[in-house]
Amino acid sequence: MQPVTHDLAHQLVSEEEGRIAHVYKDSEGFWTIGVGCLVDARKGGGLCDEAIDVQLEHDMALARRRAAALVGFDSCNDVRQAVLVSMCFQLGDLAGWPYFRSALERGEYAAAAAHGLDSLWAKQTPIRAQRQMNMLSTGIWQ
């Protein structure tokens, strides 16, 4: 990979636009992120596929680290591990899920799935939760 070189125009744009890691409204009220990246669909903005892929890879790496830190993760088959990574992607480190984590640690996947379905997450995203808890319980891809 070639090192990124910056010319004076790059420096000027970076200085003028600023660098903001969250969405914000620009001076005209349009949603923007990063270094002046227009993401507001009302003005034709959005992220390119390359930017989406880079962010996804970053977020997936974090989710994989969080899932791998769960006691019992290494004993899971690939399908169950995929479910745990997906959950950590959406929900974080699952620190607020003690009963789920305890069942996972014991290898009691049906019990872990039951705890997963008895959650605010399952109420907010019922189709996703049902599919993933079925996969966790059975170890079979659906």
C-alpha cells in the first residue's frame, strides 16, 4: 500500500472543513460527516461503496474482538460464532446480558437463546432476534 501524500489543496480543504467524526449539520443545514463529506440524501449525498466497506471492516474487527472475549465463544461452531459476532456488532460487548452470557459459558445454547429472546433487543428487532437465536440454539445456518 502506497503512503498517502497530501498536497496543499488537501491541506487547505482539511483545515477549512475540519474533521468531525459524527454527523452534523453544515452551514446550510445538510447532514455531513468527516472532512466535509455530504451524506444528506436531500442534496444527493451519501457514502461511496469504498467508504462503507472500510467502515464495515473497522466495525467488524471490533465486533469480532468483543465476541471472541465472551467465555464459551471458542467452543461454538462457525454458525454460533457468527451469531455472537453479529450480536456484538449490533449491541456491543453484551455486558448487560449476564444470564445469556452464563448460559453461553456453560454451552447451554437453547437457554442462551431463550434469554436472548427475552430482551428489549428481541422486541426492537424481532425478526433478526428470532433468526439469530434459532441459529444459536441449533448451530445450523438459516
